[in-house]
Amino acid sequence: MLNNRLQGKSKEMAVDWLWQEGLLDFTRLEQLYIREKVRHLVSCGSPKMEAINQVATELNCSFEKARNAIYKRKNFKIKDGNKN
């Protein structure tokens, strides 16, 4: 059923349709963004806590909210680039 609805649509149109239908969870998308952005910053040499703080500032959310997006996720680890 979903495949039929999305068939022939561009990625942007498909995401727009999923959003309009309420099938995307903004909270989960935000958590994914936080995790990926922190992972990127750490891979570029930022200490993990500084990266979390930077993303929290960028999103205008609390440090705790950004930190929870990292640490409340099972099987998700970001190795701090400054620690061995």
C-alpha cells in the first residue's frame, strides 16, 4: 500500500507526503539529527561534551535534551576523539 502511494514520487515529494500524513515523528527525526551531528563533530576532533553543547545551542534546546538523544539510545556509541 505505502509503496503504491510513493511510487514515482521524488524523495522530496515522498518525505513531504509522509510528513503531511503524520507518518513521520518529529521527535525521532530531531534525535537522529542530534546523534548524526554530534558524531560528525566528534569525528572532526571536537570533544563529545562540547559537540553536544554546540548542537544544543544550534537547535536552541537544552544540553540535557541533546545529551539524552545520545545516551538514551541503546547500542549507540560515539567515541570521544580526544580519549584513547
